[in-house]
Amino acid sequence: MFIAMNRFQVIKGEEEGFEAMWKNRESFLHEVPGFVEFHLLRGPAAEDHTLYATHTVWHSQGDFEAWTRSEAFRKAHAGAGSARPRYIGPPRFEGFVAVQTVDAQGSAS
């Protein structure tokens, strides 16, 4: 399993618009082999921003990398730079390879 995350420092007062932008967009993720699930996460608030993260789960790092080269990726990100500024600086990418998974029954893999 591979988890891809992007962190965003959303400008105070822009949280509602930022969330709406994500909720109303077409991601095309369901069309991509190896995609498992997506989460938009709201984190703690600081003085000038609220931390958000996008979190996608993939069967493998190779599946994620194929997504970044796909037509679905280009379509999903086509208007990304056209929206008014809602966050401080660029998103910060972090990728993680799963070393251990424990399920609700206590089974580890």
C-alpha cells in the first residue's frame, strides 16, 4: 500500500471555499487502476491558517506514479491554478509506503 498526502495551509476565512472546491470537483480517481480511497482532512488552526491534507490510498507506489502521468490526472488538475489564492505557498507533498497494517480484527500484515 502507498499513501500520498498533500498539506495545505489554508488562509483564515478561506476554509469554506477551499472545502467546496474539493467537494465540487471531478477527481477522475475512480477511473485509475490501483486507487483505493481519498480523504480531505481538516487539521488544527493556527493564527494565520488552517491546516488541511489530502490523503489518497493506492495499492502500490507504482499505481500512484502511473496516476500522476495519466490523462485522468491532467483532467483533475486542469483548473488548479485558476482559482483565487486560498492557501499560503504551494501544497507540500508527502508519500508513504506502508510497512505494517493492522485491521479492526487485530490482524497485522
